[in-house]
Amino acid sequence: MSIFDIDKIRADFPELSRTVHDKPLIYLDNAASTLKCLPVIESINAHYSNEAANIHRGVHYLSEMGTIKYEQTRKSLQSFINAKQEYEVLFTKGTTESINLVAQCYAREFLKAGDEILLSTLEHHSNIVPWQMIAEITGAKVIEIPINDLGEIDQQAYKSLLNEKVKIVSTNHISNSLGTINPIKEMIKLAHDYGAIYFVDAAQSIAHEKVDVQDLDCDFLAFSSHKMFGPTGVGVLYGKEEVLNKMPPYQGGGDMIDIVSFEKTTYNTLPHKFEAGTPHIAGVIALDAAVKYIESIGLEQIKAWEHKLLSYATEEVSKIEGLKIIGTAKHKASVVSFTIDGAHPHDIGTLLDRQGIAVRTGHHCTQPLMKRFNIPATTRASFSIYNTMSEVDQLVAGIIKTKEFL
């Protein structure tokens, strides 16, 4: 798709043609999960209609075809994130499981009492709690990297926290609550200067801008299929080969073994060592369709369109009296998180829903971030490739109508 054709793109997402409360659906909850495009839907239907057999261990036709398609997704993802080897791409249930895998298999194995794990105030709970659990077991300490009033990581504070005790730094690439784009390439280099490994939560960036793991030089990077137009229940964990090889398996079971006896079991090679049991086969195969769909439009075009939406939405909602945008970083992705004087975000979200407008309300699984801004919650509108300027106008009108009602 050489020209960004918004009408063609919207036609690829069947859900956009439905109504909610007798109003055309305006879907602005993309940071939570994106809608699904036709190639993904058709891929899932095709698998369950024509090739629903288990993979990897079968010698019959259906199993072999499923295995080929499943492993093709791994190859596509290797290219998509520019991993050095395709076996550095592991399949999980989602970003949350990917973080837990590294916490359990790397951090639990190699951390000791007194070691430090750095996490920023911006983090999703899934990038806080697994590290806290491991810290309790190992005696390591979780230390918070503060942010400024714009919602940006305080880089001077980050530098001052780095020392030889720091063994792991884990931050998001883009904040799910505020849309802040973090300078992770520079942050990764600083962490490596002290011998620490760096985990990147790329759940919010993978469908919005190019992610190149070799250019970033990150040790681990994770994202979820459902935030890039693919199925739920599928995640991706990238890890450098040399680090993955040092780690014990996450779970035991089929496919992750080499030889099993009651005396001793030896483990399979990468990536299978970390992929025990029957996976979400249809979901992984459909993720390949999602990757190809993103590539057919082009991440540069996606980023440019979403930046226009963000700029326009920021300008228009800022005109609403009593509305305050939370998170005004210099570099932002397509998220507008806000509060309105005298109105609870849940009430705002409910009244917008009655107008057919889907937004997210609450603390967005970032309670430490909410505490930093001294607020209980925000209303969050997050945009994707299929959203339009007209929908921004309707959001603004909907907020004004909601504000008048409240």
C-alpha cells in the first residue's frame, strides 16, 4: 500500500462498521487492545477450518503444514524486529508472561542479595510486580527511576542511580498511560556501561514505530500480538542468544525436552527450550498475517498518520475548559490521557460510551504513576491507523456534552 488510504484501511476492520448504543462505533481504546483486521480473522478461520492439527511432532500432512506456517511467523518476526537469529524469537502468552519468564529464569537464577533492579515510575504493573516477586526471593532491591512533571524519565536521576550493583534495568519503550516515548537506545548503552542487562517492554511501540533490537542492543524485548491487530493469547519475547542459553527453562513439558528419563532430563535447544506444551497455534499463525498487514502499510506511514491524530487531538481537547492533559512529554505516541475538574473518569467513560465512543478509564495498571501525579485515574483516548480526524472531532464534542451533563 504505497499511499495511506484511510478508507481502505477502515474497510479492513469489520468491527468499525458496527453500532454501539445505536451510534457508529468510535474505537479509541487501542492502547489496551487493537481491533482485528480481515487477514488475521481469515487466517484464524482458515486454520480451524482446514489444518487444525498439532505441530512439530507430527509426520502427517496437516501437522507438517501447521508447523511450516507456525515457524514462518517466527521468521517474519525475526525480520520485523531485526533479530540476529530466528531462534532468538520465543512465543509466549503475552508481554506479561514474557516478563515473568525473564524474571524467573534469568533474574531468579543470577541475582543475589544487594543487587539492584531499576524500573521507572512509568511502568505497567506487569513490569513491576514480577521483579518485586523475584527481589523478595533473592534479596535484591527494586529501585524507582523518577519522572518529571511532563511524564518523562528523569535522565539525570537515571544516570545517578546506575552503579555496579545494578544488574537489571527494565522500562517500557512507550508508556501505556501517557504515551511518553522513552530514549531507550541511550538508556540501554548507559546500563551496559555498568554491566547491567536491559529489558524493553515494547507492547505499546511495536505497532506504532520501527523496533530494531540489534540497533537498540537490548538484551530482552517483549510485545503482545493483540496490540498489533493480532489475536489475544500470543506474545513474543526476544532475547540475545548468549543470554537465553544461560537460562534454565521456564516450564517443563512436551517439546522443550531432548531426552527424558526418571534419572535425568536434558533440554531442547532454542527456541523450543522455552516453549513447553501445545501453543496457541492458530494465534501464532495469524500473527504472521498481522505483521504482513503492518508491513503492507509501512511503519513510517503509520507513525506519520498517528502523529497527525495526536497533534490534532491534543490541540482540540486542550481548548476544553477544566480539562487537563496528563503527560505532555516532548516525544509522545498517540495517547491523550486527561482529567476534568469535578468529573470522575469512570463517569466520563460511561457517558462517552453512550455516545458510541470507546475510551479507557482508571489507573491503566499504573498506580505508581497515578500517585506521582496525585490523581486516582484518568480518561485515556488512544489512536491507531484506522482512526480519523472526524472521530477526534466527535470525541471533543462528546467530552463537551459529557462535561455539561456532569
